[in-house]
Amino acid sequence: MKYHYTSDFNHGTTDHDEAVHSDSAYGSSTVDTDTEDCQTLLETTFNYDEDLINKTIMVGDSGVGKTSLLVQYDQGKFIHGSFSATVGIGFTVMLLGDSAVGKTCVLVRFKDGAFLGGNFIATVGIDFRNKVVTVDNVKVKLQIWDTAGQERFRSVTHAYYRDAQALLLLYDITSKSSFDNIRAWLTEIHEYAQKDVVIMLLGNKSDMVAERVIKREEGEKLAKEYGVPFMETSAKTGVNVELAFLAVAKDLKHRAAKQPNEPKFQIHDYIESQKQKSGCCGGYM
Ligand SMILES: Nc1nc2c(ncn2[C@@H]2O[C@H](COP(=O)(O)OP(=O)(O)OP(=O)(O)O)[C@@H](O)[C@H]2O)c(=O)[nH]1
Ligand SMILES: [Mg+2]
């Protein structure tokens, strides 16, 4: 299968921390990990064969200079200053759903705390952003893949499913077709994604009360049918956006660090408990 692909993207499957820009190399120990804003990976540059997608992983002891080497290659400069180790635990989360449901806006809200209003610019191929979150006092890096919902990019998205550990599947509560298509998305997920992938269904644009055509109960019912957690979100107001990513990060982290006799992390219960904490007026519509 042929894809259009840019030339120099390194997509590590096992050690994302070394394959993407590191937070530590840029002097930040907080959350910002990518220096360029959304980097479009797939452009109409030249044809690329799926099997030849380049994957380069840098390995070596902590402190040998893997991150600095990557920054030098990427930006042509050396970052002076104190060394801080790249966080060791990282997961890949993929955003899926029809075009215009708000995937990019949800990601920007989570990453930058802002709402991308104005003209809608459809994502081309796949973009990515990194964000480090703290889960149970452990730093967890989420590499978030923002896919294009447009049909013509579907084959591109398929190539990335297998590397995703969690999928946030979005519909727009003001668009019946985007909701109806969720079943088709779930079929596709079962075909292409890892068997144990964490899936969460999100009904986005919950702020658009007057335009709503899909009731919250309908979203809940569909999610229950497929056994996946569900919540309504708004990239505009920020409602539940952070909770969605944190719940997924918590689930993945628990899976990765689970002791043999430790009970399984219950993502449904966690979401419900977090919702209740916000009380009546937290906007969990
Ligand atoms: N009111 C409101 N508008 C939103 C919300 N999320 C997204 N939008 C608007 O919906 C439109 C589409 O948002 P995008 O995030 O670009 O959609 P997308 O799912 O990334 O679309 P593709 O990249 O084509 O797959 C934009 O005009 C946004 O401003 C939301 O929560 N509330
Ligand atoms: Mg987009």
C-alpha cells in the first residue's frame, strides 16, 4: 500500500521518549514536550511504502546524550543547562472520529488549555503532540496522535492503529452522522488496533446545548453496548477534556506497573468518582 509521507519522521514503537522530542532537553520539567506546534507528518511530498516507514530508536545509558543528539539533528543547536532524565514511561494515545467532531480542538485544549475557534482547518494525515502528566506521583508521557477524520486519509490512519495503546473515539453531539458512524469506527478499531487497546467514547461539543441532537443517554447506551467508558466533553469550555486523558493515562500506567495480586484498575469507576467530585455544576452534562 502506498502512502504520501514526509521524509524524516522517526516513529519509535518501543521508546517514544527517545524517538520524539524530549521535554528534558528543552529545559522544562513540566508538560511541554514538543518544540514545534503540531507537526504534520503526512504531506503530499512523495509516495512511501508502508513497510519502509522509517523507525529509528536511540538507546544507551542515561546521560550519554541521546536527547541532545536528537535536538542537534532536529534544530542544529546544543541545549546547555542542567541535565534532566527523559521520563521513562510513555504511551501512545490516538484520537479518532469523523472530520469536524473536534479532535484537534480537544487535543489543543488538553495541551495548551486553549480553544481553537474560528475557521475550521481539517487535519491532513496525522499530527502529534506530547504531554507529560503525573499519575500517582509518576510522570507519564502521552504521545497523542491526532488523526484526520476525512475519508481520504483513512488508509493512512490504519497504518498507525497498531502502535496505539489507547484510542479516544469522538463524535459530535450536534451531528447525528458522526454518532451513527461510531459503530463503523469501532469495527475498524477491532480490525486494525491492538486487541487490548484502551478505548474511550467521547461526545464532544457538550457546550452546544441548543444544537444538540444526540442525547447523553444515547452515548451512554452505545458505550455500554461496547463495554467502553464514556463521557461528554467540550473543547470550548474544557469540560472533561483533562479527565478523559488522565483516566486513560491512569489505566495504561496501572497496566504497565501492575503487581500480580493488585486489583485491576477500574476506569469506569474512576471516571464516575471524578465526575462526582465536581458536584452538580461541574458541567458533566
Ligand atoms: N462549540 C464547540 N465547537 C467545537 C468544539 N470542538 C471543536 N469545535 C469546532 O468544530 C470544528 C472542528 O474542530 P476540529 O477539532 O478541527 O475537528 P477535527 O475532528 O480535528 O476534524 P478533522 O481534522 O477534519 O478530522 C472547529 O470549527 C472547532 O472550532 C467544542 O467542544 N465546542
Ligand atoms: Mg483535526
